[in-house]
Amino acid sequence: MKLYSVPQSLSASDSVNPNSDLAPQVQLQKLKETSEICAALTPEQAELSVSANPDICQEEKKLKSKHWAIFASTFATIFLAEIGDKTQLAILLMTAESRNPWIVFAGAGSALIATSLLGVLLGRWLASRIAPKTLERAAGVILLAISAVLLWEVLS
């Protein structure tokens, strides 16, 4: 199967679509033929055609691994932060009282999704207005202040 590219000498007035001068029926036939050729490719042939450009493959792999790293980091952080907190205890009590664990699960899950969405939207809004380093420092100062207040209450 040959891949055709636009020649370097193509002027702006020339058509980029090589079939633009064909009748619509002929264009449709060409489209059907191309679809049949693509459908006839085996997975090995398709993999060869994709791996012919290693730069694209490497960039795609890096992008996917970066997304998975962000996902895993977010999941682990939230999972560990939520274990044993007051929200989990409240869910435990609601489940025991209502005896409808799936309804409580659906309600709690929906609430967690809604608050997470709020956090993501607020974070995106703040990131577009404040430098990431400033956000990190502000979050650190706020968490230290909360820790100091909690420690003060415990010691008092």
C-alpha cells in the first residue's frame, strides 16, 4: 500500500485533494475502496504502518505513561487521605442505619465526584491566574497553618 504526500512544489492555488476534480460517484467509490483496503489490514500490517514513524510512537507512549502516572498519583493520594476520615465514618454509620449499602454508596460516590469536579475546576481556574510555584507555596502555608491550629487545640 502506497502513501501519497503533497509535493513540495504544490502552490496555494493547486488542489490538495487529488480527487476534487472527479465526479461525486467516483469519489465515493474511491472512499469505499480505501475503506476496504484499511479493513483488510492485519494487526501486524497496521502495527508496521504505525511503527514506521518512531517519533510519533515514542511521543504517544510518553503521553500515555504520563497520564497513567498522574492518575496513579491522584488515586493513591486521595485514597490514603480518605481512609478512616470523618467522611468514611459517616458513610459507615449511614449504611448501618439505612441498611441500603448500594444507595449510600451511590450517594457518597456522587458527592465525592461532585467535590472532586469542583476542586479540578477551581484548580484549573487558579492555575490560569497564578503561577504553579506560588500555588504550591500557598497550599503549603495553608496546610502548615491548619496543622498549627490543630496542634494548639490538642495542647490547650
